Amino acid sequence: MMVVVAARSEGVGGEAVDLAALHRDHYRSLVKLASLLVTDVGRCEELAQEAFVALAGRPGGLRDPAKAPAYLRSAVLNGARSLHRRKDPTGRLRAATATQAGPERPDDAAGRHDDEAAVLAALRTLPHRQQEVLVLRYWLDLPESEIAATLGIGAGTVKTHAARGLAALADRLEDRR
Amino acid sequence: MSEHPDDIEARLRAALAARADAVEPAADGIEVVGRMAAARDAARRRRAVLSAAAAVVVIALLAGAFLLLGDDDPDTDVAAGGSTTVTTSTTVPGSAPDVTRPVLWPLPTMSISYAEPADAVAAFGTGYLGLDPSVCVRDPDPEDGTLLLIPSPEGCSVDGGPDPRTAFTTVAVERRPEGWVVTGAESSWLEVTPAAGAVVGADIVVDVVSLAPPEVALTARVPALGAEPASAPAVDTSIVPLGADGTWHLVLGAADGPTVLIVSNGISATARPFTVDSTAVPVATTTTTTGPTDDGTQGWPGPTSRHFDSPEAAAQAFVADVLGFAEPTLAGQVVEGTEAELRFRPRPAASIETAVALHDTGSDRGWVVTGVTATSGEIDSVARTGDDVTVTGSASAFEALVQVRLLDVAGNVLGETTTMAGGTEALEPFTAVVRQEAAAEGPVYVQIAEGDESGEGTYLWAVWALVP
């Protein structure tokens, strides 16, 4: 018996992107974006580089080169998410971080960065999706529609994650006081 | 009491900005990107060569897979809901060094021979793989038995190696008495892993990692070895994208003889022969089961684990430890002799229910859980190939996102993934492959579930089945 399978979506085609220009304009920002989700700065650079490698290899480039920055952001976020999963396939690491280490107590952190360190530590205890939404919203100042497009979720879901993430962040910081 | 929202927003902005300001990437990023792209392409070429040199990627399906297609025995009827076992074996190509590699091109029906490998590859690219005629043949390493098919819109007179921004195909060739022949092809953009596939019901499941974005069309065909690929019409069905990592899940129907799997993205393609060989050396075993057991012999907890004197105690422990309900609330129960069914809500205020079936073993094991059902999800089959467990079923969840986990008897997570099913009230089919990342003592269970809004691994409903 002959059997056949097929994968289906839209056709191939598009325009090549100017990788060097994209790198010049966005690489730094992408590394910084990764640094807000991944603690290892060296790994952040790798995530950004892998995003460019992925973009470089797209057959036919992008159908809309203007979306290249969004594509790169998505690639970095996906990479960060995958990194968390590979390091912590069972999700226990995050739970352990939340329950054992937890956000730094303000009086444990050093100098004037105490509060910032505590906020970042609390942020990293949130579910990854909430972290991503909060970073895109409060660091990149992306509108909800663009966050939704970057993460591949609905705008309503962005609002939900943002609201819940912010509330959880406030609660966790409050708990540590 | 939590602080004012404006305050936490301001603190978050300040913290993110401070962290980002403190990070300054090295200046050699673009050079590193170039090196990574080159290294990636070189690695792919090496894999392609190894794959071709390995002669044949063989997935040997023992008679069980084919019995499923034509078996009239009601005991092996998957649809009947019984427990079915199918064993498959995979051979290591290197274990049979004398095997002659199957020839993909030229077809046996063609009265043609090729004096030059480039001619064979060029004709193979367009005549067999169906690639765009703009592909050009390159032979960067005449000693390695492969040539490259490179898309070249500028024309084949323009020399050069593959552009890392485009896909290309590495084609394995051999010189035979009848002339140059093609024995395999590997796309630089498609990583096809039949070894990670599994038999699910009567289907072969194969993973394809496409480095191309999801909007790039993939097509796949499974023609008989020696037949025109076009004779195997593409059916636009049975493929499930597994997520943003570019992995596609091809569900192939079983074939009844030597066949070739061809996966193409239009400008590059992978073509590998599949050989049915029931005498192959087994290195992996796949077993398929449908639904949970019904006699308690393999139910939860395992034989060396805890003992429960009552169905409620067993069920309460199960929904809390294994299913991960945050505040399991008993909604109702029916106990008839040695059988029981208890319904739970994940929280007191929730309306959705999950039913837990139990059986009194009458031995020192006491009550055990034999199955879990919910109106929002069903498991049709579970199959294991090595560390990979393939689960099929249908489900409905918020944003269609269904979580799939492997658990041990204590509820420890051994592996997890997510898959897409239905996002409305209607259940829609899914197929997921989840890898067991950690060893387990005792039985392993697969759970499909819908996470609640916390995102912390607690669930609204769950369905559970034993992994064979």
C-alpha cells in the first residue's frame, strides 16, 4: 500500500534581508533582551547569535523584511525558553528557586541596586510566559499587538499575562518584606 | 497588602533597565554569526555523508504493524478500546555491511546509465526529487561520494559553494557496473529522524525538524522503491506542527514493501529508503497500548508502592500527587463491589470534573487507580520507542494548549512537552512525542492535561494512561 503524507502551509518566497545592517541595529538590543530572561550573559550572546544564524538560513529570506526585528526577538525568546526547558525539563528548578532561594531580600543585596536585584529575582520566579510579556512590555515598551505577534498569542492573553505577572510580582516582593 | 500598580511598574522598569544597561555584548558578534553558520552547514554535510555511507536507514516493522492493517482478530482492534501490543525492531545499518544500498536513481524502468556522477545527480534532482530546475550540481569534495544540489537563480554558470542562507541537498552517489547511481539525499534544512519515530496504531510516526520557518511548505511522499515519486500522490493530512522549534510530526501510514521517504521544501529534499525487514536485529522495542489497564495489575500505585484501604484514599492521593490538582475536591463517587469511580474538581469552585476509576485488587495492594477520564480529553494510544513516548488522542483546552507529562508512581515528572489540540468545546486530535528525561523505578504514566491560570503546574483536568 502506498502512503503519502504532506505538510502544508504557505508558499516559499520572500526577500533577502540585510543581515549586516540588522546586526548593527539590533544585535546589542537582542543580547540585552536575552539577559533579562537568562542569567548567564555569555549564553545571552549565543542566543542572539543563534537568532541571526536562523534568520540567515531562511530560504528566500523573509516575505516582509520589515518583520526581521520581530523575527529575531521571537527567536531569542524561543531560545531562552528552550534553554530553561533543557536545564530544567521537569520545571522543578523554577519551583525550587521560588521556594528556596526566592527573591533576594533587600537587605541581602548590595548597595543601591538592592531593589532592582530583588525585582529581577522575583521576576525570574514567574512562569516564563509572564516573564516574557513583562519584559517586552516594560523594557522594550512594545504595544500589546506587537507582543502578541512576537509571542504568537492573542492580545487578550497578553493582557492576562501582564496583569497576572504584575500582580504576582508585587505579591512576591511584598512577601519578602 | 500589595503596593500600588504604578509603583511596581516603575520598579520593574527600573530593574529591567538597570540589568540591560549592565550588559554590553562583545564587538565580534557578526563574525561569530558567520562562523556559526559555516559550522552548522559543515556539520550538516558531515551528517549527510554519514547517513549516505550508512547505506540505508532501516525501520523494520515486524509483522505486528502490518497485522494491524489486515488483522481480523478483534483482540487487536485498536478502535475497540482493547489493549494492543505491537513490537517493532530497528536495525543498525552498520550491522549489515554487505547489504547493497538501494538505488533511488535511475529507476529500474529507465534504460539509461550515467557516465558522470554530476549527470546522475542533476537528473535525480529534477526528475526524482522534483526540485526547481535552477538547482546546480557542485562537487566540493570529489573524494567523499557526495555532490551538492544548490539552488542558483543566477544560473549554473556561476560557480561557488552553497550559500548558508539557502537550503541545499547533499546527494550520495556510487559507481556501479551499470554506471553512476544515486543512493540517498539529505536536505541541509530538514532533519528527518525515522529512528525517533514510533508505531502508533497502523501508522509510522516520523519527526522532521525543519530549519525553515513554519510558513515554508513541506511536502512528503512515500513511493515504493523503484517507483516514480509522482505515483504516490501527496495527501494533505496527518501532519501536526509541534511548535516554534520547527519540528513537524509526520504520520505515515504503514507501507507493505521497500519504500522511500521523501520530504521536500521545494528547493531541497531528503530521500531515504525504508526497508521492511522482519529479520532485523532488534535494538529498540515499541509497544502500543490503548487506554488504561482494567484489572488493576498495572494500576497506580505500583506493586511496591503505597497501600490504600479505600477508593477515596487512593483517589485523593492520586489526584494530588499524580495529577497535580491544586485543591482536589470530591464531586461524587460510585462504589460497586471491587470497582469504583470518583469524580474530582481541581478546586471547590470549579465546574470541570475528572473521573478516576479504581479497582480493589483484593491483595495487599488494596485499591489501585486503573484509569482517568475527562470530558475535555481522551488518550487513544501510547507507544514507546526508547526514551520517546508518543501519545495520540483528542482534547480541548484554553488556546488549544495541552500539556503532556510523563510521571512516575510518586508523581515525579520524568519529561514534559506541550501540544496543540482543540481550542473550543469540540475535541480535536493531537499527536505528541514526549521524551523521558529521567529514569523511573516502576511504571511510568503519561498524562495529558490543561494547565490552570497559575502556570505553576496545576491543572483543570487531566487524563492518564500507563506507558508500556
